Amino acid sequence: MNQTHILLHCCCAPCSSAIVEWMLQHDIQPVLFYYNPNIFPQEEYLIRKNELMRHAASLGLQAIDGDYDHEAWLQAVKGMEDEPERGSRCLQCFKIRLLRSAQVALGLNINTFTTTLASSRWKSLEQITEAGEWAAAQVNAQLTEGQHPVHFDARNWRKGGLQQRRSELLRQYGFYNQQYCGCEYSMSRLESKQ
């Protein structure tokens, strides 16, 4: 694959739609990677995954389904359960997901990866950038002969009208639109506010 390809870590179809549209309009061919072991319960995970896969198929795009290992994710964030949104648990969660994304990009010989997480106004762009650059460094430190380093594109996907376009595409495609980031800790905070 050449430099016009990019691995796009996707959290869901609504957040991916405007980014994918923008990429295709700019001659960038995204490979969609759905890796979100944070999502709970599994039924929620499957709904989001199926929506993304349906959208990718409608556009003729390659979509890769990462493994759902929620138990491993729970172990990785153990001790951070009571952290607030944008706290250390979120940073750890981003690192887990973006490290796997960097590994998949390397395996596919794609030089650049990015994430739809940077489209959410509820997430810290600084944390996402830190996690993405950390993930790239981890993978690049273990390159073997013939492998090319991967780069994290720390783009702010909220700009350029993409937030508004996301809303338009959500309605146009009739996507399922979740009300929480995915993990049970954000869900419990949402329920406590209602």
C-alpha cells in the first residue's frame, strides 16, 4: 500500500462518517479498524461494530474487526475506575486502543494511523495525541529489517465543519447514535446525572 492509505481507528459509524467522507474527497484511502474493548456491555459493542461494518461495506472500504477482550481492558484500567472523564483511565484506554492500531498499521505496511476519537468534543485532544504518539514510538522501537516506521496523525477532526457534517450524515444514514463513550464507568456517570 502506498502513502495515500491510512489506518483509521474507528470508535463508531457516526464519528467515522464525516472523517471517511473527507478522506475520500482528498484521495486518501482509509482502512477502517474497529478496536474498542472498552465498550460495555457486549451487545452495545456489537451494535456499534455492525453499524461501522455496514457503513464500510456501503462505501466499498476495507474494515478490520479487532478482538473484543473486555476482561483484558478491565485489568489494564484496574485502580482507575473512579477517575473522572478525561482522567488517567481515559489516557490508558486510548493507549490500549492506539497501540493495537499502530501494530495493525505496521502489519499492513501503512505508514500513518489516526483515530476518530479526536472528533469527540468530550475527549481530550492532548490525551489522544499523547497516546497516539506513545503508541507509534512503542511500535517503532521494535521495527525489524524492511519495516517502515508508523506515524500518528494527530489531526483535530472537529474542525473544518466535520462536526456539523457528522450530524448530517448521522441523520442521512440513520446510524445508531450512542449516548456514552462505551465503558461502564462513563455509563454509570451518565446514569447518575439523570
